[in-house]
Amino acid sequence: MAYITESGKKLITVIPGDGIGAECIDSALKILQAVNAPIEYEVREAGASVFKKGIESGVPQETIESIRKTRVVLKGPLETPVGYGEKSANVTLRKLFETYANVRPVREFPNVPTPYSGRGIDLVVVRENVEDLYAGIEYMQTPGVAQTLKLISRKGCEKIVRFAFELARAEGRKKVHCATKANIMKFAEGMLKRTFEAIAPEYPDIEANHIIIDNCAHQLVKRPEQFEVIVTTNMNGDIISDLTSALVGGLGFAPSANIGNEVAIFEAVHGSAPKYAGKNVINPTAVILSMVMMLRYLDEFEAAATIENALLYTLEEGKVRTGDVVGYDKGAKTTEYTDAIIANLGKKPSTTQVREYRPIKLPQIPPDPVFVKVSQRRVVGVDIFVETDLYPEPLGQALEQLVAESPFQLKMISSRGTKVYPPTGAITDVVDQYRCRFILRDTAGDATDAQILELIGRVGSRFRWAHIEKLQEFDGAMGYTKAQGED
Ligand code: NAP
């Protein structure tokens, strides 16, 4: 998939980025040159300097063109400007090229002391990278009630789950955990769990376990060495992958890859750490190891292993370590550390082993937008979200009167997911936003749009409404959840 130059080398796009980015990328490229890997690169801009030129996305056209051509990016951190109207250039890049898998490996490093030293932590978090709450679809339903949509697709789950199993195979790992909050979000988080359980039998050589995300966080702190690969949704992955970075020595040691079917972007987990910019003191390991991941992605396994071995040897030797490990008053300069790694190319550490990697087989998912096909569907009712200063009882009575002559009846009203009408005896606080659930009186019926619009008209004649949801059944299965306390 790589772009091959006239001299037969693989071409990549390099984005130095902001703050400490240039120093980290310089270090990585110097090592790349020393190992003589058949890689050429073209340097392109993104981030703060681009925002300053007034390009709102933070990613100029020349950079997009370069990535379209090379398909492989090594990038430094990009600052997310604090200010109205500017978007995160990182998120723009990930979304523009649908890099759906965020891969964050962590392993114990020799001579990088942590409370977990000696436990042999060696795991990878595979985070879904484009769906979930990070789609950023948000609304104020009333002046005091906010809503964020969490959209998770079966197609997205299938891609990330297959990717996680393929990664386990490529890295010779034997176990994959799927971490979700499916016990609470049965549809959205449950989609990942169900997909995982459906696909796992296709990988009989790999042990598959589901774990609830909060217990996963607990287990990661208690016994992190039990995990090999953890596949999870975007928000869960964001949180636990920062947790796992901290287990092995912090952000200076945390590499990552954003992988899609067309484009892959390799970068450290850390940001631009502006206070260290230009001081030649930061730890470039995370970017160097991101480059190592990139070399494996480009099938340059030997160069990757040579660099990883030299880095581990340098740490094991313990003579040259950066300030984040030994204190900034005693730490080596970034350039000294880089030179030490270069001097150690060809050497192997004695206490730590580099894994045997094989090329990863990226999952091929049909592009068809209709991923799950059903033969029957039915609309059994509608939820109308209204804004009112009434308490539940008078609201319920008013709505019952309004729909007395309609094909729908009021089934219940809930406040932030808990049923408050008809009264349940529960002591529930309420706000000025209610979900009012109407269902067809004819329990075998299929509500038409005309019936629903007529219902909205009735409710809207008395109450301000902000949002509606159809209550649907697909092949007889309920496509909506019940409120807490609803029967
Ligand atoms: P950060 O840049 O990651 O820095 C946080 C702290 O982590 C630093 O102060 C330092 O800790 C430590 N650190 C990070 N990288 C290090 C390295 N290579 N060597 C040694 N120590 C390192 O996080 P931030 O300050 O929250 O974010 C700064 C900017 O970066 C923001 O504009 C943010 O949006 C952006 N950002 C970009 C990306 C990306 O491009 N992927 C990711 C995250 C953040 P001590 O202070 O303890 O020494």
C-alpha cells in the first residue's frame, strides 16, 4: 500500500507539529537514517502555525495531498487552540482519513522504575477511533439540559473487533479482552460486546473475554499483567489508554498508531508539552516507538527490531536516561539519548525481548452502508421530549387529555431516564425536560408519519418540544430501551 519512490524507497509524510514535536521527530528521523531503512519522507505542516495563517481546520491542502499520496504519516503533537471556531487538527486528520483503530501498546521498560516494575506488563489497547461520543453531536434540549449523541454502528464494531483479533495474531498474543459498559448501555456499548462474541469463534486460537469497563480499570491497576489486548469503544479507550501509559513510566514512553484501511498515522500519545519546547530535555522514546510501529506497518520488520532492541539496550544499560526518568537536573539531553541509541544499533538487551511480529491482515469490511439488513420493521410509538415548568403529575394529566382522541396513548413520562409518571412512589428530582412516551393503542399497528406528525401537533399545541424519537421494532426485537421503573 505504500507509495514507492523512483529510487525504490517507501515514501511517508512527516509532520513535525508543535512544541516539543520537532525535537522528538528529529530524534526519530536521525535514528531512521542511521539504521538505513529504505524510507524517504516529505515534511508537511499542520497545527498551530497553520491555524495562525487562518486555515480553520489546522491542516492545509498540501498536507492532505501528501497524505493522500503516501498513505503513511509520522507526526508530532499538534496543539489544539483554545478559541472559538477552531477545531482539533488531530481529530480532523483522524476523521478525514477514517483511521478507525487507535492502537496504544505499553510494556515495561528496563531501568524505568514504576510501582509495577518486575510485573512484566506488555499489553495493547485497541480503541475505536471515529464513533461514539467523539462524533461531537450535541444539543441543548432546554437552556438547562444538554444532550450528546453516542452513535455506535455494527459496521464500526466489526472493523475494530476484527482488527483487534488480527493484531493479536500478528503480534503472537493469545488473549483479547473486550471492555464495554454493555450492562448499562445495552444497545450502544452492547453492540461492541455482541459483535465481539459473534466474531470471536472465527479466532479459535485466541482466548476471548468480555469485561465491564469499570472492572477493567480496576483490574488494570490491580493486576495489569493479566491483559494482552483490550478492545474498547472510543471514550472508554481514551481513558484506559492514558491509565495504561502511566503504568509503564508515563507519556514519554507511550507510542500510538491510528490505522485505517487506506491511511495510517503514527504519533506519540503525548501533546506538545510547551514548557519543554526547544530545551533539548524531553524524552523522544514515544515518537521513536511510534516510528517503530510505522516500520512494522510498512513491513520493515528488521529495521523496526534493530531500533527497538537498541532503545531497550540503552535503557537497560542505564547510562543515558532522560529527565522524566531520573529528574531534569540529572537527565541526558534529548540529543545525547538519541546518539546513545544510534551507538547501540545492532545490540540486544539481555533482560527484555522484542516480540516476533508478522504483517497484520487488515479486516476487509463490505463498504455497503446497509450493514444489518432486516425483513420486518414496525413503528410502535414515539418519544417526544418536551420542555415545561410543570411537575410530572399535571404534565401527565394534560398530555392524557391532549391525546384522548388520537391513535396514541401516553405510556409514561421519564426524567433523565427514570419513570416519573404514572407515579411510582420513587423520590425523584425533576428538571424542565421530560421524555413523554406515546404508544399506539392498536398493539399490532405500525404508526405512519402522518399519525406521528398529528401527535406532535397535539402535544406542541400546549408544550414546547425539542426532540422526538420513533419507537421501532426490527424483526420483532425492540429497538428502544425502557425507562428505569417502566414495565
Ligand atoms: P502534554 O503536552 O502531553 O504534556 C503533559 C505533561 O506530560 C508534560 O508537562 C510532561 O510532564 C509530560 N510529557 C509529555 N511528553 C513528554 C515527553 N516527550 N518527555 C517527557 N515528559 C513528557 O499535555 P498537555 O500539556 O495537556 O497538552 C499540551 C498541548 O498538546 C495542548 O495544546 C494539547 O491540545 C496538545 N495535545 C496534542 C496531542 C496530539 O497531537 N496527539 C495529544 C495530547 C495533547 P511533567 O510536567 O510532569 O514533566
